[in-house]
Amino acid sequence: MCVRQWASRTIDAFGASEASGTYRAQRFLQAMSEPVMSVSHAPPGEPSRWVRRWTHLVAAGGAVLDVASGAGRHARWFAGHGHPVTALDRDAAALAAMHDEPLITTLAADLEGAPWPLPGEAKFAAVVVTNYLHRPLFPQLLAALAPGGVLIYETFAHGNQTVGKPSNPAFLLAPGELLDTVRPRLRVVAFQDGFLAQPRPAYVQRICAILEAEPASGDTQALPPPCYELAG
């Protein structure tokens, strides 16, 4: 029987009124003037299958950070599962579509031209990023995880330039790049780096990794190994 070990506490991010600046959810698309394309198999507006697959690893009721949230397909998904969500995006109009969601806090923020908009002590049970890549944010994304927190990341990868957009190397993950980014700090539960033929041809890379909690100081009792259920 699995014994799940989760952080007992996460720190809520501050309200939207404290944010400054704006940023676009899919900066790579704006920069290249390329049409929007999702790496997800899910229909538009529905959460990514990769995100849905690993939702069960997020601590029940734990706070979730949705980076480049757009209109909130993943923010709404997690809120619907009882998680308070902080949704970050440049597009204020897209964020406004979530104002009727009591569990969702929206923040308009420029993550590429301004400082990280959340306080350093803000920690989350999950950080979710899809269809977005700005490498300088990697340290902030990892630092935003609470002990036991889950990173769920999915975006385009090298090779996509042969089948469509985006094609700029700045917006395509290099082979194994997400693995190199999270190791050795996080434990990798699942990783994929390859080609998807449907719904449109795309090279993608995606990862689910966990910041494992360290044993309490002075705790000499042997703990059972963490059990991360793969059948999400």
C-alpha cells in the first residue's frame, strides 16, 4: 500500500492587486508572429492530457501555480479539484474570464521584463507550465515548489522546426533539457521527449518531477519509500 508523503503546508500567493507589469502567456508565439498550436491531445479549452495524468500526485487542497495560464484551462481544472490556484498571464482580458472562480487568483505580470512577481516565501503544491518557454524562469519555477511539490511541464522541443511552428531554437527545448533543468534537485517521475503525430505533427518534451521533502531533523525512524502512483 502506498504511503504518500506531502508537505503539510503551502503559502498562499498575494492578491492580484499587488502585481505589476504584464506578460503574454505564449511569448514565443508573439515573438515569432506564429499561429497558436498546442502540444496537447486535448481539444481547445480542455486541460492537457499530460496535466490530467499527473494531477493525482498534487497534495489534496494544495495551492497550484499556473504559469502562462491564458484563459485558465488548467487553472479551472485544478480549481475544480479543490485546489486554490494562482494564474499568471500577460493577457488581462484572458485573466478576467476567471474572475468568477472563487478558488482562482489572477495576476497580470511581465515575467520576461520585470522581477518575479510573487514573494519569495510563496510556495505551491504544484507548478504547471504548458506551451511556454522562457529559460531564465527555470530557477523561479523550481524555487516556487513546496516540499512535496510537483512540477508539470510540457512544451515544444527541438525537431519541431521540421514540421511547423514554433521553429525558433530559442523556443524549443533541447534534447533532455528538462531533465538537466530539474536534476538533481527534483525526483523525476515521468519524462517524454519525442514526436506526436496527432492532433498536429509536433516535437514535444514533458516532465513530471517532485521536490521530495527531507526528513525532519532528528528523525531517526526509517521512513517508507515515497510511492508515486503512475496510473494517473
